[in-house]
Amino acid sequence: MVQTPPPAKAPTSTTAAFVAALASYLIWGLVNPVFFKSLGDVGAVEIVAHRVVWTVVLVGIGVLATRGPAAIVAAVGSWRRLGVFLVTTLLVTTNWTVFIWAVVNSRLVEASLGYFINPLVNVLLGVLFLNERLSRGRMLAVVIAAAGVGSLVVSYGAVPWVALSLALSFGFYALVRKKAAVDPVAGLLVETALLLPAALGYLLWLGESGAFGHEWGESALLVLAGPMTAVPLVLFMIGATRLTMTTLGLLQYVGPTGQLLLGVLVYGEAFTRSHAITFACIWVALAVFTADAVYSHRTAARTATVAE
């Protein structure tokens, strides 16, 4: 008699991966904004400096304990790879600083718009730099999203620089990392380590005028900036190993949705008619984009099944 192995472990692993990925987006969308908002008396640059320092400490201990120094050497690899890290370091620093500034200055609604736009920016960057083809559905989604952002520019008379800065910095960050095939955790360690001298120098320059060391509660929160950076990344990596790209693509909207709800319902930020028109366009664009992605995925799966 032929015995088939029990299939119980695969669903469990997939379920755990889904929970891990969902938790990462909930942290990015709900926990992180609340966390950084609680540090509203601390300047954005000072928060970023502490985020760098404590991320290096936490991730450095983790990488050295689990992979050893060779993992760091392998992550850098060459002078060319170091140059790539300098670019990604600049991009992630821009993203962190703008996001934290937006949170502490009551611009969370605009920040959420940036992360809603980000998947569509990724599509355009893929076409421009990776020679990816743009389907009619995705082209329509990009056009609708552009119309939504354009309507906000016209109504406000100003470019939504927070949203565009976040979308573009994170989009190019993902693009450069993808082309360079950078390990997520080791890459984060190298990027923050490159920032470490500037971060420590800035904190030393602040001295007694800085927030750290005056109140234990605030100081503890600044130390926690390291785990708040590393933990969601690790959870996302756990999810990414098991889940399909379609599932991950749908989950990524959890983050900006949480940010939008926090900004409007909890922190009382304005949500005007202009915002409503823009977000309606973005959501329609994302619906078109998602439907096209799901259709493409199913078509590819059916084609693969027939080929077998």
C-alpha cells in the first residue's frame, strides 16, 4: 500500500505566513504612526538618528548571532555593491525622514496617499527600468491615479510633496534593491551602518538639548525605534517566503488604509472634498490594477497547467 504524507503542515505554514505578513502591514499602517506620533515633541531628524542607532544594534546582534560576520561581508560583496548601498541608504533615509515628519506634523493623510500611489509607481519604474510590459489594465490604472493626484494639485494649488516623496523614494528604493538582489535583513544592517557615523555625530552635537536621557519614558521609546523598524521587516520576510505575489499585493493596501483612518478618525486631520476625489481615483485605480494582476496570475496558472 502506498502511503501519502499528511498535508497538514503546508496549510499551517501558509496560514502562519499570512498572519506574519498581515501583522507587518498592520505595524506599518497603525502601530508605527501611533508610535512616532507619541514622540511628537522630538524632532524628526533626531528620531531618525535614534532609529538608525538602535536598528544597527538590534539587527547587528541578530545577524552576527545567526549568520556570523561573513553574512555582512557577503552582503557588501564589492565596491560596486557598496555604491548601491550608498544609493539605497540615501533613499531609505529620505523615506524615513519624510514619513516621520509627516506623522509628527499632522500630515498622515497625505502620507497614506503616498503609499497608496506606491504600487502604481512601482509599475511605471518596472516599465522604464526593467523593460516590463504594461498591460492595458495597468496602464488605465496609472492614468486614473495620475488624474487623481492632478486634481489635488489643481484644487490645492500645490504639489502634494509628502505623498510624492514617499512614493518615489520607496519606489526607487525597491527598484535598486531588486536589481542588486540585496538580502533584506543584511541590507538593512549595511544601510543603517553607513548612516551610523552621521546619526551618532548628530546626537552628540545635540548633547543636552536632545531628548534622550531626560525622561525615561521618552528615552525608552527612542530605543524602541530599532525594534519598530526591524520586527515588521522580519515578519514581512516570513510572509513573503510562502505567499503569492498577488496576496502580498493585496495586503500592501492594509498599511495606507490604516494610516488614512488614523489620520482622519483619531488625529482629526482634514479630509476635504478634494481629498475625497483624489482618494476615489486612487482606489478605482487600485481596483483596476488588482483585478488585472489577479487575472494575469490566473491566466498564467492555467497556461502552466495546460503545458504540464
